[in-house]
Amino acid sequence: MRLLNPRLRAQIVKELLSILRDPRSRLVLVVPPLVQLLIFSFAASLEVNHVDLAVYNRDTGQASYELLAQIGAAGFVGHVYTVHSPDQRRALIDRQQVIAAIDIPPDFSRHIAAGRTATAQVILDGRRSNAAQITLGYLDDIAARVGATLAGSDQSARDPTVARHWFNPNLIYRWYIVPSLSGILTTIIALIVTALSIARERELGTFDQLMVSPTTIFEIIVAKVVPALMIGTALGLVMIGAGVFLFGVPFRGSFLLLLMSLLLLILSVVGIGLTISAISSTQQQGILGAFAVAVPMIVMSGFATPVENMPRALQWVAQSLPLTHFLVIVQGCFVKALPPAVVFAEAWPMAVIALVTLAVAHAVVRRKLG
């Protein structure tokens, strides 16, 4: 702080005090991100657990009993219903009591005993398509161990395919969701802090005093950026620490590279937040503007769906979002030990975005104060 001139230092202190002295502001900035991290880390998961299955076994051989024993002992299976007719099987699926039904034909064990590949049919509940397809994948792995395939599967006991999952061998979805949430929630907090900064001045009546003060436009921008940078960095580091020590996500990359990328992410976002705040007349408008920007940014960042699956135009938009690049870095630093060259390849677009957004914020604030 000694390197700052007295006017700029006073502005930064004023901004920090205006945020931290207000009990409601402290509550909004600290409690919701941590609660959201805890809730989303457990709730937002594509893992399938405790699913109920139906089995229509028309075979009396050893292979079918071995298959059913392994299915019943699988960790993702909740309860296995034994049915004795297609009508019973259909009724369980219609009532959504089971997500899948396995139909084992009468010659199942005979084919396996003769050295041939036996095939069982799996009927999936299409109303829960994503969970049903994941369940089918789990059942495929079990069937392959007893020398069988499931209808619709491309695995074969004669030509087995062995899958190895690098970096996350047990496919623990929390290892993906927790690092991503640290970037997403940091983005939201940085947006809200800056989106309320100038709007708060207007509501409190201090905006006119700011206009007639000797403070330059650059000093005003810096005074609004520094508190958001400090608060966002602190919360981001807390969430990263929670991922490592609370949720047990392995951290294999460079902490310094991740910290640098986190700072670039916040700088990119605060420029957007300041622009929103400058054109907002009230804090309510600032919050609405922040969420209007945050939601599309999260959706197109690659968090929920791969960027490569989007239309070409939306892929270009996604590459212009800082969160898209930060998610690659934070996920890689946690589980991959991402090389510095790859980190810099994703960091330099964030640096360009930060320069652009801060320049736009400077121009908008100058016009509003001018």
C-alpha cells in the first residue's frame, strides 16, 4: 500500500470498508459461496448409485446365477427385483420402480459353456436416458467378466476392450465438479462485488462527491478493482483448499500457476462487473445484470457440456469467455499436473480478455463521470 498515492490508497480502503462493514455484504460474500460449494459438490453429480433393476431369468445354468450374483453385489445397485413374466417387467418400468430390466435367455449358460459369447437383453427406461446409459455401461463391465454381452453393447468376450481412465481411474465425479466450482463461484462473487460498487455509490448519494473529487478515472477503476481482486482471490483459495483438504481431490499441478490464472480470471471478470455497475442506476439492477452475464458464461464455459459439441458460432463465443480457459487450467492443475506450456496457452487469452474488459470499463466509467 506504500507504493500507492494517498488518494488511491484512501479510495481502496473506503471500498473495502464499505463492503466489509456491512453485515449483509459480509454474509452475501462469505456464506453463500461456501454453502453452494458444499451443496453442489454432493448434489451436482453424474454418478449413478442405488439404482433398482429387474431381472427376468429364463436360464437355470451356472453362468446366469454368476451374472446375477455380481450384479447384486455391485455398489451402484440398490435392489434387484426378480420377475417371472414380460408383463411384470413392463409394469416395473412403467411405474419407474426400476431403471433397467435384464432379460436372460434360456440358452445363456449353454452358450458360455460351449465357448461362445452369450447375449442378454437390457431394456432401459428412456425417460431417464442419461442415468440409463450410464447404468448400461456398468452392466456391460459386469457382463464382460462372465463372458457375456448385453444387447446394444459393442463389447465382446472374444475381442474384449479394456478401458483405462487416466488421471481419475475410479471416475470420481467430485474430482471434476469441485475444482470447477471454485472457478464458477469465484466468477460470480467477483461479478457481484464490482457490479454493486458504482451502483452503491449512486444509491448512497456519494457518486456526486466522487465526480467532483480530485480522484482520476484511472484511480477510481483501480480502487474498484483491488477490493474485488482481494476478496475473489481469498474466496477462490478457500474453495481450492476445501477441494484438497475437505473433499480429498488430488492436487498435482503448480500452485503458483493456478494462483496466477485465478488472478487473471478475476481481472477479466471485474472489468465486466464495472461496466454493468456503471450503466446500472440501482444495486438491484447491478445484481440482475451480473446474473444475466454469469449464467450464459457458466453454460458456455464447458462446465456442463463440452465446448466442441456447441455450434461453431457459440464455440467462438465460448473462447472469448475467461471462465472457459480457467476451467481447463484448474481441472488440469488438480488431477493432471498440467505442463506450464499448456497453462500459458490458456492464460494468455484471459490476459487479453482482462485488458479488453478493463479498457471497456474505463471508457464507460469515463463517459458516465464526464
